[in-house]
Amino acid sequence: MAAQTLQLRSLGNTGLKLSSVGFGASPLGKVFGDVSEQDAFDAVREAFRLGVNFFDTSPYYGGTLSEKVLGKALKALKVPRDQYIVSTKCGRYKEGFDFSAERVTKSIDESLERLQLDYVDMLQCHDIEFGSLDQIVNETLPALLKLKQAGKIRFIGITGLPLGIFTYVLDRVPPGTVDVILSYCHYSVNDSTLEDLLPYLKSKGVGVISASPLSMGLLTEAGGPEWHPASSELKAACRAAADHCKGKGKNISKLALQYSLANTDISSILVGMKSVKEVEENIAAALEVATTGMDEEALSEITDILKPVKNQTWPSGIQQS
């Protein structure tokens, strides 16, 4: 029997097909602790070997380190450029936010140099709720359209936490301006509010990528980082759910990832990875849900535990890095 491979899903009207699990490269910028260049290269190579074709980064991650390391790792694969899809971002930097046409135009050249690429498949405005949404509509996106015409980027995206930013922008730009949105922490076991937006996004022909199926660490045995902006009530409920799973010999992170992967209207679930072990665990979880389905009993038990805090979000705050 042929080796199983990750499902590929269409991304809106772009014609791109993304692996259902995407490689989130923020950990390569040492955002979540140290990672050697060799470990980073090995993780990227193993992900690609197991069918991941989508790699996401940003100049903000590790103050440009993530882009540089990812660029080297992709080059080391020595495969044709059309075999992988790369997304980077603009507008958010270690120094702060700048969505001006001048800055984002300069930003893509810097990113391409770090990534050692001639073009990126997607350039996304990073965390637009921290800028002026009207500037995004009237200045940033028109600048990105010029970059598209110049062949430096193939598709345009916007990212952020509050879901309202997506409808605000998409209702104010010509159809086809924005190709993709990247939402995070709104399609996971504790918060599935992105689901309500999917029909609208589909009607606009916009592809959907969802990041952080583990709610920035809440749905892990270790729990979220110190700086996690969730309420103490939400943190406690997630901890109780994780402990419950552990007591049954299950892993909450695997269940949470499978829950997010089960919705095929979302093109790719981005997961931060920095080691071969993490890559293998994530891909195994994805292949399992595609063949045998997920553990519905365990899922319903943790859903019950999380019910009192379901869809409780937190205000956008500048995440520590």
C-alpha cells in the first residue's frame, strides 16, 4: 500500500493547494526557546518529506531570524521552487508597526533577500488591528497589488486576532483584492467562532488559514506561557481539560489539532514546529484523523469541561517575544 500523505486543500480562488498542516516557522526565530540551525533544517526537511508544502513566516518572528533560517532550510531541500508555498508578512517588525506603502514595498525586498527567493506565494499584512484599517484599505493593499503586478508576490492576505477586521476590510475593497485571511486562536476546541465567518469568506472567494489550534499553548499539557493574555478562568478550564486527557492516557494537543483539521473549509492549520519529533507527531495526528477519525469520546469530554469558557476570547495585546 502506498504511504499515506497529507491532504491538499484548495485555497479560495488562488488555485493553490495547501497541505492540511502548514509549517509555522515562528519557532525557527527562537520565539519559543532555543533551536539549533541543524534542528531547524531537519524539521523543515522532514515536514517536506511527509507532505507539508506550506511554510509561513514573518520578519517579526525573532526579529528577522525566522525568515533567514527558513530561507536556508528551504534552499537546502534542493527541490524545484514550485514544490513549496511560502508566505511571509509585512507591517509588523521588531521596531513596531508600519503599514505605509513605502515600508511594505521595502519590506518585501528585505524578506525576499532573507528567504533567498525571487517571489513569495503570499504576502500578508501582519496583525492589522494594530494599524489603521482605513490605511490598510486605502494605502497598504494598493501597494501590495503593485507588488503582485511586479511579480514579487503571487497573492495578498491579511492577518489578525479580532474577526471583525476581516469583514471591515473585505467589505471595502474590490473583489479579488484580498486572496486569503489568516486567523488565529478562533478555530480550536475552546473557541470556534471562525466557523461563523466561513460562509462569508467563501462568498468572497477568500481562502482561509487558521493558526494556533492549541490556543497559543493553552491546549497543551504544559499550559500557556506566563504572558498568555487569556483570563484565569479560561486558563484553569484548559488546564483541567489537559489533566483530564492525561489521566485517560490521551494527549490534549493531539485532540485539539485533530479537531481543527476536521473542518475542510479551512485550507490549512498552521502549527509552529521546531524539531523532527514535533513534525512527526503533528503529521501522524493529521493522518490519523483523515483515516480513522478522531477520538469522539475524549473530544466530547473535554468539550464539556470547556463549555463554561467556550468562545471566550481575549483582547489583542502585543504578544511578548
